[in-house]
Amino acid sequence: MKKILLVVTLCSLLIALSNNNVNKNNSNESKMNREMKATKVQKEGVEQAIEYYMEGGRQADGSITAKAFTENATMS
């Protein structure tokens, strides 16, 4: 009888912990989705930077690619 009670208690604890983690993950996911929204201007800026980067690669021209980065950008 003690073994059954122990198993039931452990299962209940595992279920409770599992539900708690699911709720935390959903909360973190919705928080992340709110934080990741970008404005139209931001999206256009990213798209333009990617276009400069790709066009510079197509033409093998670093001066075009450089437009995708800030003036003080460095690579290490």
C-alpha cells in the first residue's frame, strides 16, 4: 500500500511540475512574440541591408557590401 501511495504521489508531482513548465513556456513564448515585432521602417532597413550584402556578393564588390554595415562595424 505504501508503494502505491508513493507512486501516486510521485506521478502527481511530475504532472504538476510538467504543467507548470508548460505554462512558463507559453508565457515566455508570448512575451518573446511581443518583443520581436518590428516596425515597417525596421523591416525595410533589414531588407535593404540584406540586398546590399547579396548584391555585393553577386558583383564581388566590397563597396556595395559595405553599405549593409555601419561605418564602425568590424569583423573578428
